[in-house]
Amino acid sequence: MATRRVCPIYKKAAVLAFLLFAFSPLLSAQRFFHVPTIDVFAGYSYLRFDSKPLGFSDQLNLNGWNFELALPHIYQGLGAVADVSANYGHELSAYNFLIGPQYTVEVGNIRIFGHGLFGKSRDRLGLPGTTQFEPSNLARAIAFGGGVDIPLGEKVAWRAVQADYMITSNFGGTQHNIRASTGIVFRFGKH
């Protein structure tokens, strides 16, 4: 009696093994699924902040970092990018959270890209001694720019420059800022 119960299990396992073996070429990830290229950028960021609308006498020079996650080749060079940056100074800190389309062109091994980014900007005033709390404001942000990636290897590139013209509207005013970044790009997936 025990053999009757075991035999149907062996038959099912044998049929399943046969089907997997027979259809394994069709289940190949290379044939049906295209793993998208993902670019991860991390580096230094310099922000020339238009602080005159906030009551400062001159523009501020802020240093910080920039991080991006991009899908550069969704359709014929058109992709998408998510950009996060933070720039710090004694009087002010600026945080940007942006997302948008990006177009990439490859000239030889060099990648040239341009993008239009939209999102939010948080500016935090740090005026020592005036108050216990630092006033901050969250408002819209727009950035237009691009850059150049120079390959250092098959999966690593140096972002020689990324320059963005940024328009933010914090504290009821409009700021016209320039951001420049440089750093390392790591590429995952196949192009």
C-alpha cells in the first residue's frame, strides 16, 4: 500500500522535471527578460545659492554631496533619473529631491546626457543666536542640466562634470542657483 502512494509523487516529479528541462531555453532570462542598465552616481556637489531674495547681501557658496539613481536606456537613449543632493553652509543648508527624464548619447565610450528634473527643495536657515529653532521651508524645485561620464572600466565611470541650473521658490522668493557635481558612476546590468 505504501508503494501506491509514493509512485504518484515520483510521476509528478518526473513530469515536472521533464517540462522544466524541455522548456528551459524558453525560460532563459536573456531571451525574454532584459535586465535594464542602472547607473548609481555619488559625488561632491558645489551649489552657488542665490540668497539675495532671502535677505543676504551676497550669494552663498555651499558644499555637499549629490546622489543619483538612473535608468539611462529605457527607450533609445531616453531614460529616467532620481536625484538627491544636500549642500551646507554656516548660514544655510539646501536639500533637493528631484526626478525626471534624461536623454543620453554615447560618443565612443563617453556618455553625454541632459535632463530636466522636477521636485522639492528644502532650505534651512541657520542663524546662530537668533532662535533655538532653525527656520526651514519646503517648496518646488526645477533643474535643467547635463554632464559627461568618462569610463574608467567596464562598470565604473568618472562623472567629469554635471552642471545644473536650478530654480527654487523657498521662503516666498525665487532663487536661481547653479550646481556643479563630480564623482563616480557605478553601472549595473547590460546595455
